[in-house]
Amino acid sequence: MKSPHLCPTPYCRRKRRKKGKTCSRCSMREWRALHPMQARLSNLRNRAKRKKLEFDLTLEWLIDFCEGNGYDPAEHHIDRISVAKGYVMGNLQVLPFAENIAKGNRERGQQLQIL
């Protein structure tokens, strides 16, 4: 039996939030599992903010985009077509993991050759 001040999630050793049943990390995991597309949109928005890029996506557009392109989070990434543009409608594509990683390696190699 775990101590009452710890998160009750199995194998979690973090402190429980004062007004919650679980710790903040476990609460976010539960939220992401219940709202996968909102979590994906939030992740894209935070990445655009961190990279200081343009962002104009909406949840409805992202859901339609992912359904129309056969997006499977276990197999695909949502990638920008043009690295110079931000996360905007019309600049996104769905790529398998391997293709997206190869594309990133090619682009980094081209940047090193320019320098």
C-alpha cells in the first residue's frame, strides 16, 4: 500500500497534487489518452512557439487533415513541407517515421555544406 501523499498510479513515485487524485504527470497522461487530437494540436502549437514560427491550425482542420491523409500516430509524423514556413494550413504533410527522419538528415546535411 502506497503512502496517501503519493500518486496511486502503479510505479509512480511522485507526490499527489493537493486537489487531485494523481500527480500532474499522470493527470496529463490521462488527458492525452482521452483527447489525442487536442494533445497533438497543443504539441504542434508549442513547437511553433518554441521555434518562433507561424501557427494558424484549428482542431477541426487538424482532425480533417489527419483523417484525409490516413494519419496513424504509431506510424506517422506530421511534418512541415517547407521548413521556412510555419505550422500553417497547406504546409503540412503526413510522413512515415523513417522518411521524416531521412528528410531531416538531408536538410541538416545541406545546411552544413552551405556553411
